[in-house]
Amino acid sequence: MSQPLCLDAEIYLAVLSALPDAVVVADLGGALLFCNAAAETLLPGGIAGLGGSGDRPDYQVLDQQQWPLVPSELPLGRVLAGQHLHNEEFILAVGHPHQTHWVACSGSLSSGMALLTLRDISAAKQQEASLVQQAFYDPLTGLPNRHLFVDRLGQALACAQDNPQRVMALLVIGLERFKLINDNLGHQVGDEMLVELGTRLQAQVGPDNAVARLGGDEFAILLDNLTSYASAIALTETIHAMVQQPFGLQQVSVNASIGVAFGAKTYQSAFDWLRDADAAMDQVKDHPDRAWQVFDSSLRVQKDLRLQTEVDLRQAIDRGELRLHYQPIVTISNEEIRGFEALVRWQHPTRGLLMPGEFIDVAEASGLIIPLGWWVLTEACRQMQVWTEQYPAMAEFTVSVNMSSKQFSQQHLVEKIQKILLNTGFVANRLKIELTEGVLIDHSDSIIATLQQIRALGIKLLVDDFGTGYSSLSYLHRFPFDCLKIDRSFIENADQDFEKLEILQSVVRLAWNLGLDVVAEGVETSRHHAQLKALRCELGQGYLYSRPLAPDAVEAMMAKKAALLSDLPTVTRPA
Ligand code: C2E
Ligand code: MG
Ligand code: MG
């Protein structure tokens, strides 16, 4: 009879020994009765470290935050005290220097013995950690991502409930023209810059303040426990200066726009807080002379208005709410009209006639500038063709149309322009396209061919607002332009500001040397006119000659000219 029992015990022992989990059996005094091979490996030196008896072992049990457990918390001790453990997670720190294992521990009293099993869950924990890393951290910089950061903001707001005096500032930092760095120096340089920036930001604000990468070129910082609002602003200025320090081997520098929103009392929700800091940052982007902006509620009103404008603008084209006004461009020497610039307006159903300053930014940011731009080009060509047939005096008039960089970088641009000319019957050599310097800088490598193709159709190309960009003179000879439009700011004070006059003079001379026409924008006074005439600037545009005119005003003007039997009309100046 004893034979089978003995065999059973051997089988049990063999099975227990082969188990990957550590199995420990102790008597009610905590002395070891049995442990399998896995337990011997996992628990070098015995079970005293778990709360059993015996010598000091070669490991320590830590909680999930890596704090050593106090004796009353040790798992075997708790089982001996009658507790039932089910998959409780601990860390075993084994050896010197120690190696850590995550273990899931289960145990209970049975037949007057304490039974404990420990499963090594280190691999699963590692996998979990890497999933957390992927879900909550930015893979490039290793900083918390937007999800985690929003969570931290929420925690900070919750803590601040008990301490309403606490000053916290949320900074959202956006880099200016970061895309240019990626496009011109390559993504690797861009990436290195972002990593370096993350490190700099964290070093600047210290480990107690959370830094995150929200995405793309946007970072955020939560400044916690500030002493005053002034200290937050001082730190914001330091951070702004620090971002501007050159990066890497190439010594690339960027500018940053920083939006600040003060937290604690004002916010219930992390999302609202972040939204407001974002709105403040957008405000800085719209004002290049500013480095930072603190959110105030008027910005929220502005942001809501922008959003509403975007929603309305989406429908404006289909609903036929866009209009074109035409501002005459004249020969300065005799004030005869040579053509018009077509300028878009929006007949908003409730807000009245809106000027481009009230919606072009929104159109640019939302991409609506593309359909808007195609509508403008089509309408300008259509209207000019109608007038050409109606008024013989307009047969040579040109029309200038503004084109945004987004529209310019569209595919099949040249074919689309060609199609519009074909459909409207307007001739290419009376069409001028105005581009700003930004277009040239963003795509300097690929655009020359497109410009040449447009020009090959017979269309003239103009640089608009010349002098307001940053590489004004250097690129001119590289691009096939026909005309420079000197920005209004140079004309404005040229009669009082000698430096402005000098610049104006040299731009006119430069244009001559390059074989380009010049249009002076913003001619408002007779003095401007006289000065430009003296400089022998050929063409002018401005309120002195005429404001932009609605189509019926153009028609009235042309009808009046026709009645006076003048073939080359001049604009009647206001008294
Ligand atoms: P821009 O292309 O430089 O157009 C000239 C702007 O200067 C026009 O403003 C015109 O009304 C204004 N202006 C003309 N003469 C004078 C003057 O003597 N004094 C002053 N103070 N201003 C003068 P507007 O119509 O408000 O257009 C502003 C800007 O909006 C335009 O500047 C252009 O950049 C943009 N824009 C207008 N229409 C379009 C369009 O169809 N497409 C695109 N992409 N942009 C457009
Ligand atoms: Mg223009
Ligand atoms: Mg302009």
C-alpha cells in the first residue's frame, strides 16, 4: 500500500519542481517546509525576505513604487496572519547590484501550512511599459505626449482645488517656420533640433515642471507652484531667448511663439486650459513683433469668431457671397488707367461686406484659400472679358490677381489656369499673377519651373508687397518675374523719411537694371505721386487715384469716359 503513496509524492514533487512559478510551503511558524527549484532561483537565501523565518536573504521585496515593504506588509507574513493573496504585484530586488523582477504573488493557509506562489511577470511588465511608452510618450523626444500632458494638467487642476492661491502657468510653444528647416536642411536636422529643444526646455524648468511635445513643432510646459505671475512671465522670456539660441552643427536658429494661460481658479477642464494657451499662441503668430501673449477672455471671443468665420466661409463660395472689387493701376506720368487689381470681398449675410483682412487669414489657415483663389481667378477673367466686349477703351486693360502660396503649390496649377483662360476667353497676356515673397522662400527649388510655365503662357508675374520679405534682393535674378510691387510702407513715409526714400530709389533702380516694371502701392497723397514721378517709377496704385471699385462703379466710370469720347480714360481724383 505504501508504494503507490510514495510514487504519488514523487510525482507531486517532480511536478512542483518543474513548475515555472516559485512555490513555497511554510509551517505556521514561518519555517520553510518545501520550495521548488524556481523558488530557490528567485529567492536566494531563503524565505525570511518574504516574512518567513531564517537568515537574512539576498533579496528585498519592494512595492510598485520601489519602496521596501515594512515587515507587516511582507506577503508570507500576511498569509501567516490569515490573509488571502491573489496575484498581488511586487518587485523583488535580488543581489548586489540588484536585479529587479516583477512578481505576481498568491497565497493562503491550507491544512495548517502557508502556501505561496510567485510568478515572474517581468516580461509582461516590460511589454506593458513599452505600450505605455508608445501611448503616452513622444517617440522622438521621449517627452510626454499630448494625452499624458492633458492628464497631468487635469491632476494639477484637481490638486489646486484645495489651494486656490496656487499660481500655475501653462505655456504652449510653437516654432516659427519649422517646415522650412525640414524642407531645406532635411528631416534629420529638424528631428535633432526637436530633440535638443526638448532637452533644453526640461533643463530650463527642472524636473518638477512637466514638459511635453504636443505634436509637430509644438511643445508645452506646465509651470507649477509659481510664486507670482511676474515670475511666470520672467521664465517665459528666458525660455523664449533660450529657444532662439542656435542649434546643432549647422547653428540653425528658430523663433518661437509662446502662448501663456494661467491656471488654477479659472479652469475646470484641462482641455479648456490648453485651448486657451493655444489661442494665445495663435495670437502671437499673428503678430510677429510679439514673443509671448497671456490669454485673456477677449482672445476666446476672437477665436470663436475665427471658427465661425471658417464655418461660414466654407459655404460662402457655393452661396455666391464672394465679390471682387477692382482697384485701378495707373501710369504715374499721366494717370491713365492701365489695368486693375482684383481684390476679394465677402458679402456676409449678417456681418455685411467683409474686407480681406477679416477672413484671408482664416482662409489661409483652413485651406479654403484654394477654392477661394480659383473663384477669384475665374471671376476676374470672366468680368474682364465681359467689360472688354462692352467697353472698347478697356481692350488693353490688364487684371492682377493675388495668388496664395497654398494655391500656387497645387498640382496641375498651370493646366487649371489655362483652362480658366480658355473657358472665359480672356487673353493670357492681360493677366498678371501677384505672388508674395513667402511663396518663393517656401519652395525655392521647385517653383522656378512652374513660374516659367506660367510665363510661357504669356501671363505676367509680379512680386507683391516687395520689401516686406526677408531675402528680397537675393532671389530676384533667380526667378522669372516681370514686375515688382513696392510695398505701401516704403511709399508711406518716403516724403519725410530719408532712409525710406533711399530704399525706394534703389529698388526702382534695381528693377530697371533687372528689366522689371515697378508698381508703387499705397499712393495716397500728391506728394507721394510727385516723388514717384521724380523717381520715374512707372506705375502706381493707391487711394489718390482710386479706391477699389465695385463692378458697377467701374461700369459707371467707363460709361462716363465713353460719354466723354475718351479712348484712354483717366481716373477723376476726389477733390
Ligand atoms: P495686396 O495684394 O497688397 O492689395 C493691396 C491692398 O492695399 C488692398 O487692400 C488695397 O485696398 C489696399 N490699398 C490700395 N491702395 C491703398 C492706399 O493708398 N492706402 C492704403 N492704406 N491701402 C491701399 P485689401 O483689398 O484690403 O486687401 C488686402 C490684402 O488681402 C491684399 O493685399 C492681398 O494680400 C489680400 N487679398 C485680397 N484679395 C485677395 C485674393 O483674391 N486672393 C488672395 N490670396 N489674397 C487677397
Ligand atoms: Mg496684391
Ligand atoms: Mg500688396
